[in-house]
Amino acid sequence: MDLGQYILGFLLKNRYCYLPGIGNIDIVKQDANAAERYAFRFTPIGTIEDDFAAYIANINNFSIAKAANLIRDYCQELKTHLQQGESYTIDQVGTLTLVNGRTQFQPVDNFRFDKIYQPGKMIQLQFKEAEHRDDEQKPKESYYVKTKPDRNTPLNTANLIRAGVLLGLVALLGIGGYVSYRFYKNYTENKQEQEQQALASDSTANAGSDILPKDTVPTRDALAATQPVSTGNFSVVLQQYNNLAAANKRYSQLKSFGNEVELTTTDSVQYSIVMNLPAASLADSVKVLDSLKRQFNPKGTVFIRR
């Protein structure tokens, strides 16, 4: 396969074409005073990439790897011709020769754009007819290339569709996130409400029956009678409650753990769980209160009742 026929098409589309091991051919804009506005330029170096291979593969409907192998073989054959002292002509582009070990490039002298370059527009490239050509020779076919749009070029339909699809996906993600958040919030609120109802039901069911027998639920007089008598001891208030059921529950819990505590009240409004300690402990009351606070009421207040 002669790949020379693809070089011009790739140049018109991308304005460059790199040939591995040979060099890079560009289409460049010349000075305004130049006879031709555009011309070919050759440099012996370039960047290795697969764009040219992809271009050939797309035209011939085969793999990029196969196209890359064809390009490699083509460039190797081209280099062999140059090393043998022969020149090599790339049709409608220019001629390569090897001079003193360096590759030289002579572009065609009749290359031109027949329209002024306009960003984002289709431009036509064709070749001037030779001054002395046979009557049977037909003019070269014109080639077209679309240049890159500038900043003022309006978006095409494909770009608008892509933007619309992207915005739609973002909107769907936002709606999904909001629905998930509302679901989680409702689930959490319902769970908390159920737990509060269960706790209230448990407190009502256990008040005066499960925690303490009905006939032993402290009354105002009974609780007042349990207040410690000053017989060499002092009382430390571990916790206080405004609800008798809650106080009973905590009192029963501490008793079940083997703690010697009492449940007292002075006004049937506030209930205290107290622990009687020997008067000798008053000598180091700060340490005693800190120890009781850590054990029985870390988040509350523990104090000595006078």
C-alpha cells in the first residue's frame, strides 16, 4: 500500500504529518509579502503519536496497529531510498533527498490555498496547473479541510446535545441525592420517635411495679422517713430526678449492682438517690466526690447533703 497518497490529506486536516525516523512536515503561514500565503515546512524531528495511523485506519476500516506497521514499513523503505542516494517524492507535497547525511526537503512550488483562511470554515486547497502539461492530463482534484473554530464561532448542534445530556445527568444526580437525603432524614426521625415511644411505654409499665413492688413504692412520708440520721455518717447525693418512675428505675439498677443507696425526697417533687458514707471520709471529701462522680454520675453533679 502506497501511503504517500494519505500524507496530503492528513496535512490538510491537521496541518502537520510526522513520519517516524524521517521528520515532520507542516503547513505554515508565510509573511504577507510572500508570493504564496501558505507553504510546506520540513523539520528532521517531531513527536511520536498515533494520529496519522488512526487517520489511515479510519479510511481503510482496519486497526490502528496495522496502520502503524504500514507507516513504519513505508518510512523504512523511504529511508532506504535516501541512503542509496536516491530522491523520494511525496506526491503533491515535495521531494526528500539525503545530503551529507542530513535529510533535505524541497516542497512543491505550486502549493496554495485558493481562499483566504477563515477560522471554522471549509477551505479548499488545489494545485495550479503546470505551465506545460499534456492535453490528456487532467487537473488535480481539489481537497477540502475544515479549520479549527475560533472563540467567536457558535456551538454546533453536536456540542449543544452533549451539553444538554451533561446538564441532564447533573440534574438527575442532584434529584437523586435530594431524595436520598429526605429518605434518610425521615427514617432517622421515625426511628427516634419509635425509640422515644418505646421508652415512654417502658417507663409507664415499670413504674411502681417491675422496678419496685406496688406496696413498696416510696411515698412522701416514707421517703422522708428514710433520710439518714446523723450517727457518724454523711450523705452524698449521687443523682436527682423530677420523676419518681425514673428515680425508681435508677435506684433499682444501682441496688441490683450491690450498691448501698437510698431513694429520698423532701417535697415529693424532687427525688434524690443518696449514699451514706462514714464521717471519716470527710477528711478527703474532694477525692471521695470525684470517685463517686466518675462511677455513678459522670455527666451530672455529686455533692454532700448537709
